[in-house]
Amino acid sequence: MLKIPPITDKEYFTIGEVSQITLVSKHTLRYWEREFSLLRPVRKSSGQRRYRAKEVELIFRIKDLLYNKKYTISGVKKYLMGDKRKKLTDLQTDLNLDLEHMPDSRFLRDLKYELKHVLKLFKV
């Protein structure tokens, strides 16, 4: 199990602070930003990166997968995207969304019909 050290209650961290917290070099963090679409720090108008706590936690996960679990870069990408899809599925399950049996207006019925038609086109 990945143990993430407590992160201070700051709202934003600079790349230097993140590098010190995670023990990952700045150039590696910049490289990971290019490789992992989920890692997108906010940028100030000056271009300076501002990482939030969730991005710092993601960096810890990426570091663990690469260095401890010996995943490849592409393996980490697949793992993180699968994890993202799982969260969306869990959210739907947690909310008990039974989309097929929800009461819907004419607009929603028409929209559902159009979306099903589009899905059929992509299943070729």
C-alpha cells in the first residue's frame, strides 16, 4: 500500500516545493507533465507552475508505480486511465443511477435515441 506523507494545507505548491516533497527532480516532473495527461498543474500568467495537493498525490502514485512496482511509462498511463474509468463506474454505482428506467421527458428520450444511434456508428 502506498504511504503518502502528510501534505501541508497550502493551496498551491511551486515545482521546487513539489520536488522537495516528492524527492522527484524538477526536470522529471516537467517530463511527467508531458507524458501523463492527468498531471496538469495550474499555470500563472507568468507561466510558473502551481501544483495542488491532488497533483502532488498523483506524483507520489506515479513515482510508486514506476520505481517500486516497476511499471513502464505506458503501463502507468494504462493503469491511471483504468483507475479513472473505475472511479466513474463506482460513482455511477454509488449514486444508484439506473439510466434505463429513469423517468424522462420527450427531449431526454430523443437525446437517448440519438446517442444510441451515434454509438452504433462507432461500433463498426
